Amino acid sequence: MENTLGTDETSQYKLYTLGQIGVATYLGGPIAGCYLVSENFKHFDNTRLANKIQIIGIVSTFLLFAGILLVPERIMDSIPNMVIPLIYTALIAGYAQKSQGETIKESLAIGYQKYSGWRVAGVSLGFLFLELLYIIALVIVIPEEFLA
């Protein structure tokens, strides 16, 4: 993906790095990671792909948590706690590497700035809060016999 912005203007533009995308995905779920990837695509003037990634993040997060609540507890107990977050983090980080890795590297080399870690933490915690609200709503709506 070619950078179309001039180097004299680049210092005002910020990107999320691959490491930040990985951390946000692990802490805030697929929706947080997809949000950061989407924001990068917007900076690279690819709004079509940015919108697609946002939709994928929302749908995958809803399906992930609905699925977790519907899987029998005995099965969930047999899966180590870290497995599911590591899987979705690896998938999103791998996609970010493949689709944006070189462009991020080149953009930072010509003067783009990276967003702060505090911003990444804020985005991650914001999405985590929204996910908790979603889980609470699911627990209230789903009949108890499905959760037992």
C-alpha cells in the first residue's frame, strides 16, 4: 500500500503499531483490535476496508461472547483461560501484519507518529467495558436453562 501523503505533512499523522494492535486485541477483545486496524486503514485512505474491518470486529465479538455463554460449562472448564484470547489475538495481529505491516513501518520511517500507549489502554478498557455490558445483557436475556 503506497503512502500518498507528503513527508512535510506526515508528523501530524498518527498510527497504531502492530504491537499496540496486539495488546488492544488481547485486553479489549476482537472489537478493540479491529478498531485500531480500521483506524489505520482510514489513515491510509482505505475507508471501504476500514468499514469492513469494523463490522467484522463487532460481529466477531458478539458471536464470541454469545458462543462462550452457550457452550456447556464442563467444556469451557476444560479449556485453559488463555487459549481463546490468544487465538483471536493471533488472528487479528496476523491480519494486521499481513495487511498493514510494511505500510506502518514505512510510514513511521518517513515521520508518522504512533499513538500513545495510554490511548491504546483507554480504547482497550472502553471496549472491555462495553463487552461487560453486553455479557450482562446476554445473561439477563438468555433463559437460565441454556446457561446451566
